[in-house]
Amino acid sequence: MSSLDLGPLFERDSAIAREAAGGRCRWLNAAARRFLGIDEDEATGFAWEDRVHPEDRAALAQASAGEGNYRLRYRIRRADGDYFWLDERGVITAEGVIARAENAGPGSLGQSGVIRMASFSHHVPSLEILCELTGIGTWELDMDHSGLTWSAQVYRIHGLPEGQRITLPEALSYYPPGAREEVQRHLDEAVATGEPFDFELPFVDAQGKLRRVRGVGCYAEEGGRRLLRGCFQDVTQEHERRGEVEGLNERMRVAAEAAQLGIWDWDVADNVLTWDETMYRLHGVDPSQRQDTFATWYACLHPHDAERVAEEIEAALRGEAEFNTSYRILRADTGEVRVIRAHASVRQEAQGTRMIGVNLDVTTEVFAEERSRQLSAELDQARRTESLATLAGGIAHNFNNVLGVVRGVLELLRTDCPPQPHLLRLISRGLDATDRAARVVEQVRSLNQAPMLTGERLDFAKLVREIGRDEAEVVGAKKRCEVEGQEPQLRQLVLCLLDNARKAVGSEGHVSMTVGFLKVSGDPSLPAGEYVELVVSDDGPGVPVELRERIFEPFFTTKPQGRGLGLAATLGILHRHEGSLRVVTSPQGSTFEVALPLAAPSSPVEQPEPETRARAARILVVEDDPGVAEVVVHVLAKEHSVEHVPDGVTALAKLEEGSAFDLLVLDLSLPKMDGEEVYRRLRARGIELPVLFSSGRGDAPAVKDPRTAYLSKPYVGTELRDLVQRLLSQA
């Protein structure tokens, strides 16, 4: 059998094979050379013992010096200097040692590497011994005498007693139809062409059991004889395992494709990176344009993540940590940023280190989680603000009642006291203090983001010009920019933004305010339509990155004397007026951009000329706070007949019993029955007298009635008298 090429038969064997004589290597198969890391011309003539670990040489020498067979575990050194365990079975012959070994891994036993044997040709005794070790049978067919010779292993595979005479037709009869003709074709072609053959076909043994066999062979002429020689091997288990693996691989492929899992395999030593189709799709890479190396994959990583991911891979290769991470990539086809979740394991094999892993695009999930966290944070903030606003509304109402009494008394003193300069100066200081306190209460009250129920048309550009005349450069605002809203709150909005900008720049910086028109379409933060835009800019230091998400929190401030209410109140006012606010900030300054809906065009309404003096009237004041009631009665009693009741139920009963009044001054926050309910019941009973609402909460009633007006506490006495006069003149 010296001319037989056994390479195809051993192609799928997992063993390292060697032959030695006199302590020197005579032959190594390709798998052994690859495992040791040596070339073919270095594979003969060297002392095998030189590569054995010093602690294991004595045991190997003792095993090789005996007779028969041996089995030994020992360590062998590869070309890279690393030692690996071998689990070796050897046969000692008169000519030396033939051995077959499994790689048991670096430093541990039982980890088999996948080592493939390559072709070799040698003398018959050595081949027969090696074939017995690997479960391979040999056969020879004399073409001239039809003599078929089998080794003991071939008889065992057929299930026949050893030595039974078999002819070629009888041997072929063990193959099912179709396979039988395939074997005959291989034999005929080998004789005709001289080329070796290799087949794997179904086979039925003498007991009727279906098996899978593999045969290789070639044609030879020796001493005038025409011979076919070959090897025969039962590969049933290997075929079944291969089928199971192929089935498992197919199921894994289908599952991975359904889950959009990309699978990759990186041969670290040779720097070959293999991708499946899903990996190419995830990265937007054309398979025909890609080089299968680590560097080309690394080029797909987002620049901000590349260094971190490389460090995590190095840690995994060193065995310090698992590779289980997320990172961003830039798709090669679109440049789109995607988020990838990756998991991989590192395997140490005879050929070197491999890293095998899976990738999953989790961009949608990551963005959804981020949006969910953002919405959750916004909801928590809204709940905190709502709770604070509810508390602040109650405090503001009571505090405004107190301020109303203080302001009313001071105004009355200024009107009625003797003209003494020092007294008037003190009264003026007291009035200024109540104004400042009222502005603070208004800021607290503006935290309430409930929608605005009623408002008036006003020129927002004119309001900005008035406020910014002495404080900032005002650009635009030449045309009338009408919005619908509550003038005190819009005034507070502008004042808060201006005050914030002035404090940001100090005494040396520059602040500007620009008013104009804005047309919106395709903006997710604002409905399409026309808006009035206010832009407040400063050249201050800007807002630090770590504080930008907190500047609208109530009571959060970076200013030593600040209260942290201005910007929080601004958001509340804008929400009530269905507006929006955008902030752009950098170390070079900040810009606050406000958008308010432009009021719909309306036809001019002819306003009646106000009377030059108020006519005397009967007025019913409904107010639960005694101090406020006393001041209101005192202010109005100079010109009118005034009566006071403390609650809505009493007021309703008085009006229903026929008491004649010309005007009702009605507080909205009343015990027993609130002001709006009193108004609704009056109108339901046909009582149409004018109503002046007032409240310390700042919430105008949801009433569309020209015979009503609203006054927010604390108010000035002249405001009260003017509104009373206007309502009476319209009656």
C-alpha cells in the first residue's frame, strides 16, 4: 500500500499523528505540523523529546522503551513557546513508535482541539497499525484474479466473520441500489484514469443495520498485477453527529435571522474576521467591498466608543472579563448612528485563539428606554410642580388678601392723612414693599400650569417696548403684534426673562430683546400656525452643561440673592398661554426664544365713551376676608351705597329675595359656595346685574360675558374704582 494516498480519509480525523525511530521524528501529518507551528521541511529528523516538557520526558521514554501499546498524557512545546497537553496512544514496533494524540488544551485535560490529518504515504506495517488505531480497515482487489482481500476491521464493519471469502459482486451487494452503482463507477474511473477516489455512501451490514461508510482508494500496477487498494471506515456516528450539527446550525440560523442576530467569528492569530449576512446588513456594508480583518470592523465603530470597545476586547482576550457590551456604530452606507449590543466568548484552540460572538441592533429599544426615562423624569417634575403649585395657590390667595388690606389701608392713609412729607414718604415705602411682595406672590402663583380660561387682546410688542425701554436694546416691535392673554402674567413673563439676562451679564454685558412674527410648520413642539416671537439674548457666561436640565426647577438658582422662581414661573405662564420656550446656551451667552400664538384678526369694535364721573349705585360686596372687605367698602363708599356679605349663600339669598343692587363685587374663593357657582345660579334665575370678579389665586373665571370683569388681588384702589365705573356705564 506504499503508493496509496490516505489524505482524504484522514481529512476529518481529529488526531495528531507521528512516527519516530531512534528517538527522532520520521514523519508528522499536517495537523501535527500545524499544531506545533513548524514547516514541512522541519518535520523530520528532530528529537521529539526536545519538545517534551522536562518533567514529562522520563515518562515518555519509559513508555516508548516497552513493547505493545501504551497511553500517556504529557506536555509538548509549540513553536510559540507555550506548552499544551497531549493525550497520546502509541504502538511500539520493531522499527519505532507510531502514535496518535489528542490535543487536551493549555494547562488542562480533556479539551479536544479540532486537528485534521493530511495526506501521507509510508510502509505497510506502519499504515496498518495506524489504521487499527483509528478504526480504519484496508482492502485490496486483484483485477486479474478477482481476488478481494480485507483487513479484520473491514470484516467487522460488514458484520462478517474474519477470513470469509468475498467476491467483488458480493461486496457491492451490501450497498443499496444507487449507491452500488456509485461505488462501481468510482472503481471503473480509478482504473481508467489512475486518479484516486473518495466516497461516502449508505451501507447495510450483514445484520441488516443501515450504516454510513467512507471509502478511498487508487489504482496501482505492481509486478504485472493490476490492483485497486484502499481504506474503509464506518462513519455512521460521525454522519449522524454531522447531521445533528447541521440541523442545529440551520435552526440557529433561522432563529438568528428571525431575531436579527448577527454572528461573527474572529481568528485572532491570523486576523481573519468572518461575518454572516445579518452582520453585513447591520453595518450597512457591501460584502464584496469588505476586507475580513479586525481593522475594517473597528473602522465602523463610533469614534467616541472605539477606544473603550477595543479595551474591552483586550480584557476579554486576556481572560479578565467577559465581552458583553453596547456601543455605537456608523453605518457604512448611510452614516446613520446605530446602537449595537454585543456578546462574545474567547476560545483557546490548537490553531490559536478565536473570539466568537453575536451582535444585535438595539437602537429602537435604547431610544425608547431613553425617551421613557425622559418622560418619567418630566412626569415626576410635573407632579412635584403641580403639588407645589396647589400649595402655592392657597398660600398666594391668603397672602394676597393680607397684601390687599395693607395696600388699601396705605392708600387710604395717603389720601386722608395731613400732607406731612415724612408720613407720605413712609406710606410710599410701604406701598413699594407691597408691590414687591405682590410680584413674588405672582411668581409663585404662576407655577400653576393650568390652561388659561379667559384673556384679553393686547399688543405684545408694545408691552415689550415699555418694559425694555431702559433695560435693554429692543429690536423690531414696530408693528402691532396682538396676542390673547392676561396682561399681568405676560408682563411678568417679559420681566422674568429680562431680569434673568441682566443678572447673567452683570453691569458690563449686553442684553437685547427682539420681537417679530414667526410662521411654524413641521415643528413637533408647536402646532402649525402664526406666532409672535420674543428673543431675549445676552453675552454672559451661559448655563453650565450640568445645570441646564435644572434651570426651570422651582427654587433652583445659581444666584446668591435669587429665589429660583423666575424661570419656573415663566414656564407656567407660557403653558397657560399655549406658548413655548427654547433655550440655546453656550460659554458665549444664552438666548431664550418665546413663541406665543398670534391673535386671530378681529373686526374693530366701537367702544362706548366712558362717563366722566361715576353715578351713584348700590353695590353688594361678597368677600370672606374681613380686612379686604373693609378696605373695598371704604374705597367704594365715597361714591356709592355699599353693602357687604361674607359668603356666596348669603349673597344669593339676598339677591333672590328682591334686594335691588346695581353691581356685584364677587370674590371667587368663598366658603360654602364659590364665586363662579354664585354667578351661574344668578344667571340661571335671570338676574343680569354686572359682576366684578376678584381673586388672590390669579385664576380668572371661565366666563364669556361683556357684563363681567376680573381684578386680581392685591389691587390698587384706582383700579377698583375704574372697573366699577366701566361696568356701571355699560349697564
